[in-house]
Amino acid sequence: MRTLLLTAVLALLVLADPSWAQRRRGQGGSRNQSRGQSRGQAQQSQRQVAAAAGRPNSDCQTSSGQPGICQALSHCVFQFNVIEDIASSPCGVGPHVCCPLDTPAASGQSPVSRPVTVIGRRVAVPKISKDDLDIAGRASLSVVRGIEDAERALLNDGLFAKRHTTASLHAAFFGSKPIVQSLGRDGLIGLEATRELARRFNLDSTQGRDGLQRFNIQNTVIADACPKIPRCPSTKYRSADGLCNNLQNREWGKSLTAFERFMPPNYADGLTLPRVSIDGNPLPNPRVVSVAADPDADFPNQRNTLMLMQFAQFVDHDLTLTGVSRFRNGSAITCCDEELIANPTKRHYACMPIDLPADDHFYAQFQLRCLEFVRSVPAPRPKCTLGPREQLNQLTAYMDASNIYGSTEEEAKSLRSFRDGRLASTFFSRDELLPRQTDSTQECNEQGTDFICFRAGDERVNEQLSLTAMHTLWLREHNRVAAELHRLNPGWKDEILYQEARRIVAAEFQHIAFNEFLPILLGRNVMEQFDLLLTPYGYSHSYDPELNAGIGNVFAAAAYRYGHTLVQGNIELINEDGSVHKRVPLATQFFNPAEIYAPGNLDRFYRGLISQPAQTYDRFVTEQLTNHLYEPLGQGFGMDLVALNIQRGRDHGIPSYNDWREYCGMARITDFSQLAEIMTPESAQAFGRVYKYPDDIDLFPAGVNERSVPGGTLGPTFACIVAEQFRRMKNGDRFWYENGGLESSFNEVQVEQIRKASLARIICDNTNLQYVQPLAMIREANWNPKVDCSGQDIPRVDLDNWQNEPVWT
């Protein structure tokens, strides 16, 4: 009620005095201080008045004859069937477009159907008593104690991954929170109890997987392995860990909980053993599949900049981080030590290494016989039920910018300065950088005492330099917004400034993702099919408290890894005059921040990201990822990311490619020749060479080999899975920025301001770049030219509309 009254008051103020909404354009703290004069201020005021009252007035016509509003280029990307169609509806002066008043229907049909979650079958199992559950619980505790004894023996023998090795760098990517291993122990207890019951009662794989889920471990001898969920407070702001976003199901989307399943897992035994061929034999070697299906070739993207790849990774690091097994003291596990290769029975229980063929075209020269691979920790199952192995997501499921702010209260506090709402930062050569790491045990290829790795809301911040640059950009945006809010509301205390700035930045992030990013990724038809189109004006009322926004296991372990085919092997640092300052091979960047510290380099990274093309979405993956991933400096070889992706999918029980085609409403492949209809003939032949049956094909390699959907980037199977995930996280998020009528809602004038957010403006306001194209993820073109950041062609979010914002106490 308070929000509705406030909205009405704001609307009346704007109607009474149009200049009220135009005061002080809210640009304090920008790195581009010069300001151009606004064209058509009266016209803009009229639009704001109309928007405050509901539907805006028309002032132009689209190329299809529809009434529209002349807006900056980034304002309505999501409304066009094909991104390039924007060029056919110019208006006004400069790069402006006539945005349709009403979002038109898509011009074609989606190639996939909106799926329905597949739940396990209800199967009969023998009667199981509480005594049976307790017996299984005690057996599971005995198994876990045996594993811990074996761990101690390995540590005593020095059989753990040493620092600055491929194994330790790979482990560093997944973080090192002690709570992950503690939760993994709880998950293992429940899993081993399930396995014990399946053995004792001679259950088949379906009975073990589906039938035992009706039992839980509460009120048993292993009840301590069941997480406790606290009560929910009433608040305007998100919790750091996602708890209580859904008031009826408090743990939905919370960090440090199990991934969701869109369909039941496919384990060889129904519970934990990796998937096998339909004839019961092992599946093809992941490295062999990688070499055949995803070789290296250079095909620059004709439409998209490298920023598309980098923004995609940044989004991923807001949503998914799988917990991977370590020793309980935090040491990384090794599986490929010579002693362990000679005696595999000594390996850690979580080892699942990839054997390398003796004639491998690359690794043979190094006499390398196996690639390190450690299984993900088993997660405690939802509601403490028995059942198959699940995996742990360390992050919140919501698009809440937790990669900036952290996914636990402890992380969030560690990243704050507790002064004027700002995040902690470091200044080096007058550049504002991320705060430095203080834990000397963290893995980092340090080049000297001044080149220390950084801290951010996500532990992978140092994985590669463009990612570090992206984190720095958004840290600066938070501090810019906090500074402007402090100027507008000098009486606000640190906590309110921090929370309000966080709330605004998260909303900007959501808008950019759905307005600029997803249309490129999915195409208009899929966006409409999955209810992903944004509301052009006013509020959205799409929040569904019955919808679980939790991240799907398949999204994290396979579908959202599509971006690996977009990666460039060499990153270009570009000078102000457009010349290439330096090309940095990706293999030299892993956990090595030295280039970030060089004066002027951050701006060169940003220019490179908006100028250098991404790689084309296709079957080809740079060898910097397939032969040199996490390569220690000077070693000459690293890991194979495609092989790791395939192995991770099997580790997680991800069903086959054919199962996911069926899930998305497409026909199953019954003959390898049929693959040529949805991918290149070379791809179809490659799969026919390495797999025995179409039903054996792994999801990841097939997904990145599919041809793109119309107007989009992904193939139909990945587009379906990714779209379904984003539908859940948008419509299942109580704090989604377009939602109205809730305690957390922005007022309508503020929502209209958030709709002006763009990645180009984030770059303009937080770097020294003078010229940026309005759509930063799309290559410069006549209709998307680089424009002066100080002008009006790239709109600004007017923070004046947050002056005297009601303070939540």
C-alpha cells in the first residue's frame, strides 16, 4: 500500500511540473564529466509524464507502420525480430530508433517447445522402516569415516596437488570455501545411506533413483546432515544468500543448496556412477570426443564483439559455481600423480581422471597419460530426502549481481568499505581497482609483490584478465551510484546507501541482460516463446511464487557452457587511436593479474572488448582452451576444457543429447546421418566416428555443434534449456526490477529510469573511454556507430529520482 501511494504521489508531481523529473540529471561520480545539451527536452518530458501515467504517447512510425516512440538505440532491442532490423526504423538525430509502443508478435515460430519439468516416476519399493533407515544411516557414517581415513593417508604421503600446478589452478576456479566441503560431507552421508538401502533391498536403478525419494533423514541417526532453514524477515532488500526470496519456499534459489533437475539424472546405477552407453559399455573417451567434435579454427564473428562472450561469462558467474571436492584441510586433490597412476586404488574417492590416448596429437609429446578431474561434491538433497547424487551451487540462483556483492552475508561484509555505502577498492596509478587478496594461500600466478590477485563477489575473478576487467567495471558502477545517492541524500547512513546502490545496480544488470544480451543469444522467437520479453512501460506482474528459480543442473553443467566456442585465443588491448597495443595469449592470463596493473591497460581491455570480434558460434574451440587451459607459466601444456565439460556432464548425471532434444519438443536422432540436418556434415561425421549409438551422444559437444536459431546465437537445444532457466529466474524472482506492488518495488518513474540502463553507459561512466557504440555487444556499424560518451546518444539513468527515497528501517 505504501508503494502504491508513493507511486501515485510521484505521478502527480510529474504531471503538475514536468521539470520536476528533469532536475540535475544524476551524473555525479562519472568519469566523463562533460555533458552535451539534451535534444528535445520538452518531448522527453512529455514521454516521462505519459510513462508515469501508463502508456506513453507515440511520436514516430516503425518500418512496419506501427506507432512508436523515438528512443536511443539501446532502449528496445528486445522488441525487434532480428537485431539488424533496428537499422530499418531510424528516427530523430543520431543513432535513435522508433521503438514500437506495443511489442509486435514474432515474425516466425520458435524451433523448440516450452518444456515441462520431467519428474521421476512413482515406483513401488519394499516397506522400509525407521529401523532400516537408521541401519543405513550408521552404515553411511562408517563409509564416510573410511573415506576420511583414506584422505589422511594421502595427505601424509604428500599425494595432494601442489601450488601452481594444473590441478591446483583448476581447483582454484571452483573456490575454496570450507563450508562447501562440510556440506559435501553431509551430502555424502545421505547418498551413502541411499546406496546402502538400494543394496539391502536389492532395488533396481529406477527404484533407487525415484522410489527412495519419499524417505528423508529427519528423525534418523544422520539427522544432523539435514540443513536448518531460518525464518524470513520482511525487507525491501534482498538477502545476500538468496534466502527468503520466495516466502513460501524459503530455500528456493539460496546459495549453497543443490542444483535443480529439469529431468531425472542418468547415472549408471541410478544413484551416483557416471552414465554409460545404452549397451552397458563405457562411453567414448572425453578427450577423443573433444578432438573429433571441437577442433580449433579461426572464424571471427561478423556481428558480435568479444564483449558478448565476456558479458555471458559475467552472467554465468552471477548464477552458477559448482562445489568441487577437496581435502578437508582445503588442499586440492590430485588424481594423475605417477604413484596414483601406478596404483589407482589409492586415488581419492572423488577422482574421475580422463585417460589420454598414447597417440594424442598434442599431449603425447609431453608423455602425459591422464588429465586431472575431481568430482563435484554431493549436495544435501532438497528437504533432506534420500535419492540420487545432486551437486552444490555455491551461488544464489537469482540475477542479483552476487558476483559483485557476494553470495553469503560473510562475503558481502568482507567486500564493503562501510563508508558512504561504497564497496572496498584499491587505487593503483590513480586507477580504482578491485580490493586485493589478503589470503596468501589463494592460488595466483603472482609476477611480483605489487601484482597481487583481487577479491570480488565471485571467487573466479582472477581466472582471466577480461573477466577481472568486467568485475572492476561493475565495482566502479556501484561506487559511482553510491556517491551520487550520498550527494542527493546526505542524511543517509552507510547501510542505506549500500543497499540502495546495490538494489539499483542489480536492476541495471537485469535490464542489460534481458534487453541487450538475451536477444542476441536466443533470438526474438525464442524470447517470446519463453515469456522473456521485457515490459516496455509500467510494471510487470509476472512474478509467480509457485515457480522455483533454482539453477538447473543441466544449465550449469552443459548448456551455459556454450560461451567457450565464442572465446578468442588472443585478447587485443586497443589504444585510443584504435591501434592494437598488445595481443595477450589466453594461456598466459590464468590467475595472473599483471597486465591489469599496467597504467592505461584497463581502458585498453575495455576498448578491445567492444572492438575485437568474438569467435563465431560453431564447433570450433580455440586450442588455448583445449590444450592450454590453466597452464602454469612455462609448462607448455594445460587442460582440455571441452573434455572437462563432457566429463562434468557425466559426473552430474546429465542425460544424453537425445533426451534433451525430446524434452524441448524435437524428434530424437535415430541415425547419425540425421545430424547433418541440424549441424554441419563434418560435425555429423565426427559424432558418427566416436559414438556407437545416437542415444550415447553427450549434450555439451552436440549442443555447440548445432546451427543457430533464427536471429539468435545458440542452437535449438541449448536455446531451449537456457531460455527455460532465464524464464524461471525472471518470473520466479520476487525482487525482479519490473515487479510492481511489492515492498521491494521501485516506483514507476524509477523503473522508467532503469530502462535507460545500457552496457555502453556503464562503460562510459566508469572508464576513460570517450567513444563507445550504443550496443556494446554488437560490432560497430553505420546504424551502431561509436558516439561521444558525453552526448545524449547513450542515455543515463537519472538518479535524481531517488532523492528522498523512503528509508527502510
